[in-house]
Amino acid sequence: MLVGLIGGCTQTQFYYQSGGWRAVSNQKDLEEIPDSGFHNYIMSKDRSGLVKVTRQLATPSGDWFYLIDYEYGRNGKLERIRSEFRTFHGNDRTANDFLPTGCVRAYEVSPEGRISLQFEEIRDLASGKLVRRAFWEPEIRHWMTTADLPKPGE
């Protein structure tokens, strides 16, 4: 496993390929991750035991990209989620067109595991202006505990 120490945190990177999760063992593994769509995550753990995970998903065509940051407490339970979704297919009804759109969201997670939306902002990716658009996005099963994180071979 390629494990780095950055700012007092250990980091490990994993990626999904050909029916299973794999750990990045060296720089060569990192360079060989296919560009044709991907699903990977980087896990960081600080000295106090807090875990942060950055998860990336995308289509082979590049139609959409999802970046999700998870924060876990010392007990291994998910506490916060921040996501950014980008697509070329945001439905702008006033322009009667599909336009590049980005959506940033922040969530809090209760100790019982209830996810509640705290913030949402939808922007036109060309102008950066706030907009009201509808768009399709994939359904994501969030990793509610660090034990839920996929492991190599799964």
C-alpha cells in the first residue's frame, strides 16, 4: 500500500477496477489507474484518530464528476459530508437548454445516522452565477462508518 505522511496525517489511496477495490502500492499503480471512468478514494487519519475520506466518481464519457468529502469521529461514525457534483446536463428552463452546472452541498450527520442537508448552492459552471436548475445525479450509498469503507479485494 502506498501510504504517505502529510501534515501529520497518514494517507492511503484506493481505487476500483475490474470488479474489486485495490490499494495503490506504488507510483506505477497510481499512473496505471484507467482514465475511462473511475471510482476511488483517499483516506487520511490524523494523530488524534480523526479520519477524513475524499471520494471521487466519474463517468467514462466525462458527463459528470462527483467529489465527496467525509469526516468521521474518533468512534468511526460519519459526522459530516461535503459534496460537489458537476455535470454538462443542468436543465435550464429559462434558456430551454442543458448547460454545465455545479452543485455544492454540506450535510451534518446525527449520532443516530440521520443525514440532514445544511447547505446547497447550484451554479452555472461557465459564469459562476447562482442558478436554479434540475439535473440527474447518481444515487450514492454513503459510507456511514469507517468499517463501511471498501477494502482491497471487495
